[in-house]
Amino acid sequence: MKNILLPTDFSKNSLNAIDYAMNLLQNESCNFYLVNVQTASSFISDDIMSASVSTSIYNTLIGASKKSVNNIISIVKEEYNNEKHNFFSVVDYDNFIDSINQISENYNIDLIIMGTKGASGLEKALFGSNTVRVIQRCEVPVLAIPDGCVYEGLSTIAYTTNNLTLLVSKALAVLNFIKQLNNSKLNILHVADEHHIAHNQNNNVAFFKTYFSDTSHDYLDSNSRQIFNNVQNYIKDNNIKMLAMMSKKHSFLERLFTRHTVETFAFKINIPFLVMHSQEA
């Protein structure tokens, strides 16, 4: 039984991510935790004006959120009618990241699936939202679903690495799970720029041959300013349906998606983006 966290702010893109999760995991037994986190800034003057004398601001805010989350659960249950899926409502009043971390620990979450805001480039769409904060500050793997992305199977997944981290099977458990669930072909894209020394490349190639079947290995040499566009071209040329990557402090992930002008990095993400976290062997 997988435990899946579905954060929602009731926006269109967060609801789309929930739909994606239902289809992606339709054949898997899952506990879904639909989570809405309220902060002090969420409470606007209209809410205060509508609160009765005997009702605290906290209860008013949390009560409204619980009702909205439960409405979403009711709609999802009716639409998908999947006996393998259990749903739980979680509403919190806290710092967003602190809440996500606490909930993930309390419910032993295996994967967080959340939407990204629509924008013209990957950097804006992904890294201008709460999603990047979750990726950076939560230890649980995150599957980011672009606005409007519809599940149509994951025939080919690309795992992008610069081979500075020695891979272990535990860190890639979620990738293996999604690959097996979709019977996906896995492409390993080894990326190097002018500052790069891939000292773990041979070990990582051997790792994938041992723990993953049906993998191919491609190699991309690029200067750092062109990596973004070159990865984009690889995704298009190879009909990649999901991009996966390992995150580590000061990692390749940060360098790949470092802040640049939209003109330089016009990398519109149209596919799900899975980010896992490196672990010691």
C-alpha cells in the first residue's frame, strides 16, 4: 500500500495533479492524503468580517478548508470509483514546508504529487511555485505535474545524471516503482559540462545494468549555458514522457535550473518531473 501526499490550494493546476495521480496509480493500492495548508496570510478581511463573535478566526478558516477538501474527495471518489484507493483529508494551519514535512513523516509518505503553475518556461513554472520549495526542503520524492498535463501512459522515462553522486537502489525506489507500473523504457542521459568530472559514471552504468532492465545510455556534452536547451531537445527527440533527476544540495539540479533569463532558457515543461533525493549506501 503506497502512501501518496496530494497538496492542494484548490487551484486548477493542483486539481489537475490529483486527476493525474488517480490515473497514474489506478491499478495500485494507495492511501491518498489530500492536504491543504493555510497560513496567516491566507486569511483576508472578508473572512474576518464573516466570522461570528463566537467563532474563532482559526476555526472559520480551518472549517472552510476541511469542507473544500472533503468536497474534492467526494468528487474524486464518484468519478473514479476505485476500490483500491483510500482518501484522507488533512488541513493544517502552519508554515507550508514545515507542514508538508510533518505530514510526510506522520503518514509515512512515499511520494508527493503536486501541480506546477502555468508559465512560459520551466524555471518560472516549476521554480516560482511552492513545488520547488518542497523539492529543496523535503526528503520525500516529488512528482511535479505541469499545468494541463494529462496522463497518457509513460512509455519512456529519462533519468538525467551528471554522475557526481554514486547511485544506490533505495534512492531510486520510486523511479523503479513508476517504471514497473507503466512498463516504461528507461533512458539514462549522462550529462557533462565544461566544469564536470564524471568520476562515478562507470559505477553508475553498472548499477543501472544490475538493478534496471531495458535501459539505454546516452551521453550529452554541453557547455553549462546550453545544458537547459540541450536537455529539452533530447526530451523532444526521444519522445520522453517523464524526466527524473536526483537532488542534492548544490547539485546538478540547481545548476541545470539556475536562474537565467526566459529568453536563454525557454524550456517549457510539458511532461511530469520526478525529483528524488540522494541517500547514502
